[in-house]
Amino acid sequence: MNELRLGNQLEKLREEQKMSQEEAAKQVGVSVQHIHKWENNQSYPEIQHLLKLGDIYRTTIDEFIKKDAALQNKINISEEEKEDDDELLHPGFYIGIGIMFLGTFLSLIIGNLTITMVTNIAGMLIACFYKGILKLLKDVKKDFYEQG
């Protein structure tokens, strides 16, 4: 099988359609910088953009993936990370429980029940939403670097 990075495939298909990067960007609904980065293998398009590109270039996501071993490895790594993500006792759980115990201990020393209530709520929120907060921060970081 011919090994061809996704970016090279995208550039080749766009040129076969006699389309400029600007035209491709407009049809996909992204900036020209995105098309440029994708075609130069600096980043990968999100799945919805790959679907749109497949329609525009009359091919399938399957064909894109089959020809790019690096993309296949990226997908495999993402799946492995996802399996680890299902872990019940993540660091946020321990942090949240620790905050709850600290709050209870402080309220016993100080004698203020408000501290217990506030720290227990904060601890529960951290324990429950730790992964969501991390994902949000990663997405913000990704968006920040993609716009740059």
C-alpha cells in the first residue's frame, strides 16, 4: 500500500479538483490557515471537517486513514487514552476527598460549620467534574494554539 500522509492526500485531491486553498476553506467552513496546516501535516482536521473534505474531494474518511500510518497511530493512542479515562478513581477523586476531610478537620478546630459545608461542596465538585475540567482546559489550550 502506498504510504501517503493525510496532508499530502488533501493537497493532491484539492489540486485535482483545481481548487485553491481559499475555495477549499470556504467550502469546509474553516480558515485558510487550517487548510494550510492540514496540507502541511502540522495538524489533523476534526472528524466533521474530514467528512466535509471527503464529500468535496469525492472520497471517504476510510481512504484518508488507510493511507496515513501516523493518523492510524494517533487514533490508536486516542483510543488507549479513552480506556484509561474510564478509570473510576482518578486524581480528582482523591483531591476532592482530601479537600472534604480538610474542611471537616478545620471546622472541628475552628468550630465553624460553614467551612465544612463549603469545602464539602467544593470537594464533591472536584471529585465529580475533575476530568471534565481537565478536558475543558485541554480544549482551550488546543484552540489557543490552533488560532496562533
